[in-house]
Amino acid sequence: MNPATDRLIDTRGYIFLAVLSAAAVLVPILTLVIPDESAFAMPPYLVALFGKYLCFALLAVALDLVWGYCGILSLGHGAFFALGGYAMGMYLMRQIGTRGVYAHPVLPDFMVFLNWKELPVAWWGFQSFPYAMAMVLLIPGLLAFIFGWLAFRSRVTGVYLSIITQAMTYALMLAFFRNDMGFGGNNGLTDFKDLLGFNVQATETRVALFVASCIALGGGYLVARAVVTSKFGKVVIAIRDAESRTRFLGYRVETYKLAVFVLSAMMAGLAGALYVPQVGIINPGEFSPANSIEAVIWVAVGGRGTLVGAALGAFMVNWGKTFFTGALPEYWLFALGGLFVLVTLFMPKGVIGLIDQYKVRRASKKPTAEG
Amino acid sequence: MSFTRRFMLRATGAAIGGALALASTGAAFAQGAGPIKVGILHSLSGTMAISETTLKDVMLMLIEEQNKKGGLLGRKLEPVVVDPASNWPLFAEKARELIAKDKVAATFGCWTSVSRKSVLPVFEELNSILFYPVQYEGEESSRNIFYTGAAPNQQAIPAVDYLMENEKVQRWVLAGTDYVYPRTTNRILEAYLKSKGVKQEDIMINYTPFGHSDWQTIVANIKKFGSAGKKTAVVSTINGDANVPFYKELGNAGIKATDIPVVAFSVGEEELAGIDTKPLVGHLAAWNYFQSVDNPINKEFIAKWRAFTKNAKRVTNDPMEAHVIGFNMWVKAVEKAGTIDSDAVIDAMIGVSVPNLTGGYSTMMPNHHITKPVLIGEVQADGQFNTVWQTSGLVVGDEWSDYLEGSKDLIADWRKPLSCGNFNVATGKCGGAAK
Amino acid sequence: MTRYAQGRAPARVQAISLQSQARNRFIETFSLLLAAAFVLMAALLIAPKARAQSPTDVLTYLTTDRFPDTERALNEIGTSGLATAPQIVEALAANRLLFDAAARKLYFADESGALFDAATGAPAAGISPDDLKRVRLNNAVRRSLNAARGALTLMSPDPARRRAAAEAVFKSRDASALPLVESALEKESTPAIRKKLEEARAAIIAADASAPEARRLESLETLKERGDQDALGTLATIAAASEGRVKTSAEAGVAAIQSRLAMWRNVQNVWYGLSLGSVLLLAAIGLAITFGVMGVINMAHGEMVMLGAYTTFVVQEWARTNHPELMNYSLFIAIPLAFLVTGAVGIFIERVVIRFLYGRPLETLLATFGISLILQQAVRTIFGANNREVSAPAFMSGSFDFGALSIGYGRMWIIVFAMAVFAALLFVLRATSFGLRMRAVTQNRRMASSMGIDTNRIDALAFGLGSGIAGMAGVALSQIDNVSPNLGQSYIIDSFMVVVFGGVGNLWGTLLGALTLGVANKFLEPVAGAVLGKILLLVFIILFIQKRPRGLFALKGRAVEA
């Protein structure tokens, strides 16, 4: 209907990318260049906070790609996010080296403390940054591939698919909670020191991570956009709207779904990897099904199937959470819960939908005013 | 709430990027005048709200009382309550917000070890002070954290000693929730029991997930393990939520304290308030404080607490006492230092001694842990504990356990010139984490 | 590094530093020695008294507020010839034994609180209980108490108490109780209690090294026949403590009982599995209506269960303060009330939110998730974040033996209740006009509407029905789990698994799914551990869904594609 949606970057996309680039340029200046006393200086804690939101936004974009465009409601995207986070966390743990409290050259603190003697095989190679980064993409990608290959081939759809994705993340959460798994159990991985030789707590590193998150989000958006505007993307959207018909037309539905699902999982993994050094901890709580549901809600709040809306929703909901947990610590769940109900009832297309509606109304008013 | 509005404006401003100029009209908060802010970082929602909400209330009461006495350094105290919602990364975020935005002088908070681990780097980076009120596994000593709960030697080892001497226990079930506190405590206990001549086949270790609710199989196994002809006891490090179904199942299975006593380290008056304790009479708990401790200072505290919460049946527990001690210590240290500056207060803290609620004095040691008496209590039909044994003196919290291989040579001493959280007495070197 | 601070004076504590490690070790050792010396001295002081056994001495022991003295008094009270001994023992057991520490006088109170002098049994006038201290108990004292009570109540007119007394003697194996057991055996006419008494006698004789070997061997056989966990413990103790033929015979008994118990373990696993399965069924069956039949992904389902549990709490609180006599029946009041309360909440939610979202199942997920947050926080605000106490009525406490299996009444009634709820629900859906209408609406809404069914009303009632059933489940779950705002959260995922595994839209599937998962869990748990067992089951469900994408019992026909 709208020809603009076929362009790689539509108007909405331009605004989104412009805001991201502005943030990527201005935040370093405001934080690092402008002296602290100035009214324009941005306190470092806000950098970490917004960096975190950017990671959530990338997760939301990834989720919107599968849900909004392919109709796969994944209630387990938090699992891919967390796996990416763990891969990054393992790299950061290996970087601590002898600076851990027990000063063990190889084993992370929690292993010394539980009397482990050797580094488990799963941890091998994580001292190398390129290897760890490859794992950030490969592990979530592989899990998504295996899971999707099984599920899409046997045509598990709708709520069944949603519930088994939930089972997947729940099983992973239980598994990572086990100390015997060797990923730090409930405490997870924490007390990071260096990232590529830079102190993760230094403001400069935080700013760099912030900029990296901006770039990742922008990149993720462009990739998602490229997918959905391509011919391949048209088929994907067709699958969302009428899966059986698309299959009857001769498309291998499961292959398309699998490709989108794997791509989305990798984006989520990348988001997790950027998230971990900025918040300073990764633990099995990230796998909890409630987290994945929340991610779905970000997308719904922003507007499903719009990509920009997903990012916007992630930003708004998380910012609201930050604000309300401080301002109304005992009542914020009412606000958050109420928001979810109101959004589903009154804004079925999310914030972006609301904006569009407003535009349409203005556009339809104009001719009547003139005529 | 002007600060939140400003924060909101600033947040939005930064999000949009360029619009920041509109927002940050105010300068950074002046710290010299006005009230002294005290951060309260306890989960008010999510799974840990069960335990932590009470601690928030006790902090509010202590601050209110201090203000009635004229505040601190001539300034009022102002509590800043946030809700980290049992979400560990959110703990770190909220800690950062408290320190960097609200400029709190000290923070009282956390319950789980993971929440403490999550905020630890934040407190160290921004050089602020955290008081941590819960019994934990030890193996940590940070310059910026004061541990007012029990270390394993202030709870677990005396409890095992008691059972060995008074109940002649020879067979041990170490049952815990699968996370770091039970893992470490059980490891320490296993080494300790073996050093006392207990054989491997007389120790059964069992881990269950958080919130485990179906205990039939495990209770049956305990019963089976206990029928080998030797006196058996269960040492439980089962975490909060899972305890109610566990004890209910024990009652259902007819395991009485006279047959197989269970000694718990995470079950206090608050937890028992949710259970019908009649079938549990005689099961034990080891803490550093019981509500039933009979002395005037405790009675006064209970009365004040009940008046504050407007609930005549409200119970008190050990972590609450830890906050009372921690808060009083902090007040004393600030008065001693004459400032709320973190470095000065951290230095002033060591050696500060305040009355605890069991009738003695607790002192902050150079390892940032405190001295405490150890009490063993038996569950009564009214949900209270009856103290059946007590250490004669005070026990110093031992941050690095002697029974763990990695930590037996480590000590912490934050006084100058050593100023180290993990000094290795064998190599004479301070480990990596210390600043 | 362990350090002990001996003094309470801050100055001394401060003095302890790194350099004085060695000295601290010395202090530690010294204090241990000191303690040992003290104990020795105390023992010497008490020793001469121990020989005397006059009734007054026994009473004095009870006034020292020391557990070992109390224990000693209990051991000697039976042979002291004190006329008031039974009352004293009963009062101690009921926490009604009081003493005046200064005057060294002992009193007991009766149920009404009236005081009596323990030495004479005469009413004690002019003494207020507030001036007295309670004689405290610990486990060691409680054990002696049970033994003493056992010996004293073997002849009780109440059969239940005689039975309990025989069990107490069996456990204590107190040789001094043997004559009492023998004389009780002569008078006992109830066969079951006779058996218990014989077992108690066998336990005493078998454990008594001075008894003739032939009698000991005979007694060991009796123990072996008893064949349960307690007999196993007794035999194992005897095997460890004796030699020769007694030892071999006891060991043979241990082996025999162990192999018998190993066989019973499978039965036990099935029973535990059924019990867990019925809990899952209760949690999931309401969801089978709201999710399975109506297609609403109801994330607030767990909160309905929680509301049911809180209803139970409120009912019990009300009964406790206003009608204590109703406490035992509180659950019967709570069940219909919970159904009505949660049903009403369900209808309210359906009318206000869900009815706008039919046909958009994924949106219902988001809205109900929001509702679940609101409900949790509302309960937290009203009742506080702490657990609330819900007590078990008498008929749900305790257990009975079935072979080597100990079956708790609580668990048993929960299974019965789950099955009853299932049957009732099935009846409602199959045999009532409401059920017919409901099935019509879910199968083909427009057609049903054209036939004159008020679909709006049916939707609301169906959602209310599902929620109400969840509330009734909450009443049952309050008996075995925490009553806290998080209660629902711990069941919601399991409930979805059960419904999806069983097949959406099929009640029988839910039943079979719940029981299968329960039993499978209980067979996996001893092998793989609780956590791994659960993970394996989740993986199994994921794989199972690949094989049968619509669960155990798939709906067939047109409804599938809707």
C-alpha cells in the first residue's frame, strides 16, 4: 500500500538512524570532552544505562524480525540473548587472569572456590577475543538452527511453538542454574576487569561500548530492513499471512522460517554480548521466561512489524522501568502491568501505529478543510 | 519529587541526543548542606520481596528514629528507597543510580549473594559504602562492603558442633538449594566433618533448584539414609521459598526432630511465620539472633518495631538485627570521622563497637566482618525459637575459610598499611582484586 | 583464618591483628581447655547428687533450667515412686510445667491454667504463673520424655495412645520398660496393638546384649517381619553393636528388609508421581479451559491459583479468631468461596479486557501478563510480601502405612480432590446445557451465535469457570506450598507444559499429560537429580511436540485450523 515501505530506508528509518548517529557522536562529546561541572555534561552512569537500553532495543529488533514479519512468536528469545552474553562473559572472565581474588592464572574465581581443578572444555579458547565473538554469533545461531530445524520441519506453529520456545529457555535457565554446569551457577559471571585490554569500568570504555551498541543497533536495523524489503522478505511476510498458501505455491516455508529465525537469534546473541560488559554481570536469570515475555512486550508497545517501533518500545518500557522503580518503588508493577493492558487494548499497533493513525487523520482532515 | 523529574528530563534529553541542553539546567547536587541521603537497595517485588521487604521497613524505622534524635552531624537523614525487583542486573543499575544520581552517603541492601556480587564492582568503582546484612558463604572482602551477616564459621560450624556433641549425630545429610551459598557452606562442612573423622559414606549431599516444591522423593531418601542405625541429622541450606514445602513434607512424612533433627541456616522467624510449626517442634536453626532472646534491649526493639509496623504480631529476625548493628555502626563511624566522605568513614568503621540485640557488643573487624555470638535454637509450637545453646563469647566472622583449599592462606585486613582484601600469608602477596 | 575474640571490650578486639595469629590460636586452644575443665568440675559437683533418687531430688532437677538435669529427672521419675509423676510428665510434654528458680519449687498447670504443686498434686494458691519460668525442652529431653510417656501410657484406656506408646518404646528400646511391656502384653486385646507391643519387646530384647542368644535371635526375626524403615534402622544398629550369630542374623535381616524396600521403591515412585501429577493437574486444569478451550494464553492463571490460596488464608484467619471450632472444616468453606472469588475476578477480567481480544491469542498473552503483574502487586500490597500461614486440618495431617509405603493423608486427599474436580468439570462440559453451549461457542462461534446462544455470556462464564477452578486448586496447593504473592509464578510454566503436552482443547489429554509428567518426573528424580530430571522432561516435551505437533490428543477436524 505504501510504496515507502519497499525502500531500504524509509522516512521513519532515516529519523531513527539520524537519532542513533547523533547519539553516537554527541554522547562521547558530552561525557568525555565537556568538563564535569558544565551543565551540559552527561554523567557516566547515564551512558551505561542508555547502553543497556540500546542492547535491549537490538534484542527487540531481532524479535520483531521473527514475530512481526514471519509470525513466529518466540517466547524464548531471551535465551539467545543470554547465550551471547555468556560467550562474552566467558571471554571477560578469562581476561581477569591472576587478578581474581584467588590469583589463579587460569581458573575463574568461582571454580577455585568450588575446588575445580581443570578448566572445563566448554571454556577452552575463550581467552581469544575473535573466538569469543565468533561464539557470540555461532552458539545462539546453532541453537536456533537445531531448534528451528526440528520445529519448522514438523510444522509446529502458533501457540505450540511459543510454548516450546518457552520450554527451551526455561530448560536452559535450570541448566545454567546448576553449579555443575561450570558457568557459575546462580551467581553467573561477574567482576570483570578488561575488554581488549581496556578497563571495563573506565568511562572511556563505557562510551566506546555505547557507541558500539549504537552501531550494532543501526547495523541490526539495516540488516533486518534489507531482509524484509528484499524478495526473500516478501516470501517471509507471505508466510506470516498465510503459511499454507505459501507452501502450496511451492515455497519451502521451513527454509525461509529457519533462515530468519537463525539470523534473529544471532542478532539477539550480539545484543547480549554488548549488554554484559555494560551491566557487569550475566547470570541465569536472563534465561527466565518472564524476561523473554517482557521482550515481546517491548515489541508490542512500540509496534509490531515496524522494526523502529520495536526499538522504540524497548527504550520506552525500560526507561519507564528505571524511572518507576526509583520513583514509585512499591507501586511500579501496577504502572507497568497497567501499561501492558492498556497498550494491548487501545494501541494494537503500538506507539508507531498511534503515530501513523495521527498522520492519517491529519492527512484526511486537510482535504476536508480545503474543500 | 524534583530529582526524578530532572532525571527524567535528562534521560529523555540524552536519548534524543541534542536536546540535552534544555534539560540539565540544574547543577550537580550539592552535597554539603541539606539531608544526608541513605540508600535502601532491597527488592520490593519479585521472588526476593518475601525476605527483603522487611529489611526496607526496618531501615526506614532506624532512619526515622535517628532523625528523632537529631539526625547525624546536625543534618537530617533521608532514605532513598528503590526497587531492584529481584533482578540482578537491575541491582547494579539501581546501585549506580543511588550513588551517582542520588549521592547517597551509604547504602543498606542486598540479600542474595548474586545481588551483592552484581553491585560490588559498582561500589568499588564509585567508592561508596554498602552494608550487607545476610549470612553468606564468605570468600569475599571488599573495601567498600561491610558484612554484618554471619560468615560460615559464625553459623554453620557451631551448629554442626552442637549436633555432634549434644545429639551425638554420626550421619549427615547436607541438603541445599543449588547456588553458591549452600555449595560453599556444604564444602566447608564436608571438609570439617571429615576432619572430625566422619566417613564419606556417612555424608549425603543433595541439591535442589530454587523454589523446589515437590520434596516427596528427597524426604523419602533422607528417611532411608537415616535408617542405617546411626543417629542422623539434616543440615539444611535450603533457600527461603523452598523451605515451606520442605518442612510441610517433613511433617507429612512424620519425621520428627527427635528422630532426624534438621538444622537450618536460612530459616528464621519470618519464614516460620508462613508455616504451621506444631509438627516441627524441635527442629533447629543457627543464627546470631533470635526474637525470643530475653533482654531489655531486644524487648525494646521488638516493641518499637511493632509500633512502627502497626502490627502487634510482627516478628523480628537475624538479618534485621544485622541492619540494626550495621546502621548504628555507620552512625558511630560518621560521628567519629566527622564527615560522610567514604574514605574517612571506611577507615573510621574498623573497631567501631555497638550493642547488638543479644545483650553484648558487636565490633567491626579489620576484615569488614563483625563479631557475633552464635545461637542454636529449637523451633517452638508458636513459631519462635528456644535458644538451647550459645557460644560463651563472640565469634569473629571468618571471610576466607580455613576449610577451603583456595582460601586457607588468605586473610583480609583493611587497615593501613596492609589494606588488602585477600592477602596471602603463604606468599606474602596481596591478590589481584584489591585496590 | 579463624579468630576468636574472647572479651567483649572493643579495645581487646581491636588488638587482634594479623601479627597475632599465633596468639589467637593459643587463646582458642586455651579457651577449649578451660571449657573442658569447667565441664569436668560441673560433673564432679553433680555426681554425688546423682546417686540419690529421692522424689524431691527428681523435682529439684527440674528447677535448674539445664537440659541434662531435666533429662536425668525424666529418666528417674518412673522409678522415683512419685505419685504425681504422670501429671508432671504430661505437663512437661504440653509445655505446662513451671518452676520457681529461687525457691526451687515445681508446679504444673492444667489445661485451664490452674496451678498445682508438683510435689503433692495439691492446688497451689496465691502463685501467679507470671512469676514462674517454664521448664524448657530440647530434643534430648523430648526423647527421654517420649520414652517416659511411652512407659507410662502403655496401659492407657485410649487405644491410639497405647499404640503410640508402643511405638515410642520401640524407638527408645529402653530396657527398663520391658516389665511394663510384658504386663501390657498380657492385658492387650487389640491385635494390631499387640503386634506393636511384641515388636517393641523384640526391639528391647534384640538390642539387649545380656539377653539369652536364642531369645535375641527370635526377636530379630520379629523385627525382620516388621520390615519397614524403622525396623531396618534398629537391625542395623544391633548388627553394628553385636557379634557372632546375632550379628549375622541381624545383617541378614537388614539385607532382607533392604531388598523388600527396594521393590517397594517403585510403588513409592508411582505414588509420588501420582501425587505430583495431581498437583500439576490441579494447577493446569483451569488453564485447560481458559487456554485449551477458549484459546486465551492466560498468563494470569497462576495468579488465580494464588488468589485461591489467599482465600484459604483469609477463611482460616476468620475461623481462628471467630469460630475456632470451624478450623477443621475451614477448607470446606474455602473451596466454594475460592471458586466464587476467583471466578468473579475471572469474569471481571474477561469483561474488561479479554473480550476485546478474542481471535488474537498472542495479544491476550501480553494483556494477561500485565494483569498478572497487577494481581501480584495487589496481593503484596494488601497482605504483605511474606508467606502466610495456612494450617492443615486434622484429617489431612499424619500418614498411614500401606505395605512399606507411608502414605500422607494430605497428599492422598489432594489426589482425591484433583480427581473429583476433573470429574466435575467433565460433567459440566459433557452433561449440562452450559457445557454444550460452551463447546458450541468454542467450536464455531458464528454458528453458535446464529443458533441463539449468547456468546458473550458464555465466554464470560467459561472464563469464570476456568478461573474458579484455578482458585479451588489454590486451596489445595496452600496445603503443600508457600502462600505468597509468587505462588502462581511457580506453577504457570508447568501448567502450560501440561496443557500443551496433553493436547490443547482436550481435558483427558490434560489428565493424562499431568499424570505422565508427574510419574516420569518421580522416576527420573532418583536417577538424575531434581534439576536434571526436570530439564530432561522439558527436552522430552520439546521433542515430543516435534513428533506430535498438537500434543497427546490432537483435536481433529476444522477447529484445528481456526
